[in-house]
Amino acid sequence: MSQSVPNRSWSYLSTQELTIATSSDETKASRLNIVRLAPGDRQLELQWQYEGAERSGDIKYEIQWSALNEERNAGTLQLPGSANGTVVRNLDHAKDYRILIKVISDGTGAILAVSPIRLFRTGEVPGTVVNYIHPEDYTYNYSGRSTASPSLVHLPDGAWIASHDVFWGNGGQNVTKLFRSEDMGKTWTFLCDLYPCFWGKLFLHRERLYMLGTSTEYGSLLIGRSDDGGRTWSAPSDLLPAGSREQGGPHKAPMPVVEHQGRLWTAVEHGSWRIGGHATGVVSVPADADLLDPAQWSVTPFLKYDKGWPGTIEGGEKPSLLEGNVVITPDNRLVNLLRYHTKGGHPEYGRAILLHVDDQDPSAPLTFGSVIDFHGNMAKFTIHYDPMTGRYWSLVNRVTTANTSQRNILSLVSSADLAHWQLHQDVLNYEDNGWPEDSTKVGFQYVDWQIEGPHIRFLSRTAINGAYNYHNANYITFHTIENFRDCL
């Protein structure tokens, strides 16, 4: 396995430095940047970062906003130099706006810095908005302009850390943004950026925080560690070499990392959609090893999908497996339960595939297990085991229309044996609630979640209120399912 290690920190606390790193052009880097947007119904919450040398008492901030297609300012707000965030209220409903911030000398009135313009749209949003990117906002164009790959972790100190990457098809896809909440997800603040990082999964091991991701789409598989709650990060270690969209390479998502038989295990795939799909594998490392040492990691051979497996669909547009969940079975074995791309096949929906993992030989190939009935196989899903109920739980996008790409319903399901799944309730349903946007424009998808006491806390890649489409989302939202076990 590759052992090349970058020689710098993975994290950027400074947006100015990140802009320089991604563009190699200091003229494009502003000292003043809006680092978080959270639009809601007739309002906007925002946070900014100023990297000038002046003391906070020597400056003030002026926030200006206007309707997207109007020249005149719709409003102006002045705040003291000690501020780094605020809420703008009394905006119009369901309207696109532009916003910028100026730093003004409190003594002379001179403008010291002006932020790049950001865009947003007002509207009702389920849950709490962690971050937002308007589909026509090119602030992160080196990576993309859509929120994706949510990951969520609960730290030992009680804080929640949320991450998401910035996506666009055929874009750079190379930056991940981190946010922190210290009040159970009610409010969020910007923490740092990781670059290069895509498809990242936050996880805790021995009470230390790690990120496992790729450098870009089909880039190198990387792992890094933070010893200060996600604010700063080590240089990442290179676990698998990079590939490309044309030739295939590592593919993953924020999937569970499981400890079993003295090792940590998680799923990874290899391939690309351009070459017909992805083969399936698992990477693992001894639980007591230095996780940043590439020599400690093992990878299975990558198993290609075989239409000859019993129970597979007939036909289909590039039937393939991806985004696997490594899970410990009731009889203490290890399996990989995967999303099954069944579009265009028969049946076209409602199947997943279970593969066996050799937990005694981490380099052994996976073997076929079974095809199972499963709600929500057409989008990424995360499975966790709950010892209190003795059941496996997941949040899935079930399909209720002819559109098998439908993701505007998010449902809670569970199983006692991983083979037979029960539908309990719709957590979010924007197909049947009269919402004006349909399943081509709304999605609650790729959710990452954790059990906390009697509740489930989850993070969603949410498309609503004028997203480019259901897939290219504009929000990352945080939600709670209270007393989830009561549904049994």
C-alpha cells in the first residue's frame, strides 16, 4: 500500500490561506470572508472571519444585502469589531439575496476590506441548518458548489462535530468543511477546512478524533487525526494510491468504522461510473496500532459484481455495489451490506446485497452472501446496531413513485438479523405534505447518524428551496429523532 505522507497540516483555520492554496494566486484571497451561511424562513444566520491586524475596537463591520436581481440595497446593518456573526431578520419569504461585509475604520471611516459576495435563498427548512451553499455561489468553485457527504461525531467533551465536502460533477471536489456545536446541535460555528479532502468520515477511536477520506473523487485514500476536537489536524497519511474517473480509483462515503476481533474495519470500493461501476473491498487496521502508519493497514482484493449471483436483478443500467456498511452479525461474524444500483433492472428497486468478510484474514477476498429485500437501496444508507433493542437500525430513502431516484422521503427501518427489515416511520416526508417542490428538487439523503441515549441525532445532505436538483444539495441540516425506540 502507498506510504507517501504530505508534509503539512491537513487543516486550514484561515480562509485566506485556503484560497491561496487552492488558487496559487494571492490576489484572489480576501482578508474578510463569510465562512458560514444558514438561511431560514425570512432570515439569515451568518458567520465571518477577518484576518486583518487591527484591534476589534478600531473597526466596525457593515453588512449589506440586496435581492439578487436588484441593484439597490435591501438592508444594511452595522456591528462592532468584536462581532463575528449575526442574524439578519425581516427578509422576504422564498427570495434570492446577495450579501457582503465591509470592514470600516472606526476612526477614519475608511473601508479596510470587503468580503466576496455570497448568495442565499430564504425559506422554511426542516431541522437546524449547519451550512448552506447557493447553487449559483462560486465561492468554493475549486471544489464545487453543492453540499455533500455529511459526517457527524459526538465528542467525549459533549460537543458535536459535523463535516461536509463541497461537490460538483467533474469539479475539483477537494475541500471538506467542519463545524462545531456545544449545545446539542441548536447552534453551529465554523471550525476549519480540510484540503484536500473528499468523501470524509469522522470517527472516534480510543477517544481520539480521526477523518478517513480521499483527496478528491477517486483520489488517494487518506487518514488524519485531530487532538484538539477537530480544530487542527495532523498531516494525513496516504493509505491507497489515487486513481482517476477514466481509469477508476478509491471510492467511499462516510460509512461506519467498526471494531471487531481486535481490528477496525470499514468498507471502500474501487472503480468509477465511467468504467461501468465499482468493485467492493474492506480496509482494516489493528485496533491498538498507530492508525496514521500506512504499513499497519490491510486491504482486501476488490470483488466485482457478478450478475450470476443468486437473486440478482435482471438487466439494469450498470448494476453495481457501493457505499458498504461493515456490520457485526448476531452470530459475531462480519459482513458488508451494500447499496445496490438497480436502476433500469427488474426489479428496479428494493434490493441490497450482503457480502461476507473474513474476520480472521484481513487480506482475504469478500465472498457473496445473499440478495435481500431492503427499503432505500438507491441511495447511501448507514447501519448501526443498538444493544438496547438488539436490532440494527438505518435511515433510508424509500421510493413511493415511479421516480426510483426519489429521495424526498426519509424513513426509519430496523432489523433483528440484517436480512429482514421493518419499516417503522417516515422521519421526513416531502412527497405527501403538499410541498411545492417535487422529488426532482427535494432530497434528504446520505444521512450520517448516531444514537445518543434515547435519541437518534442525524446529519442530512438536504436539497430544498431552490436547489439545483435533488442530488446537488444546498444545505447540511441537523435533526433529532426523539425516543426512537418507542416505534417498536
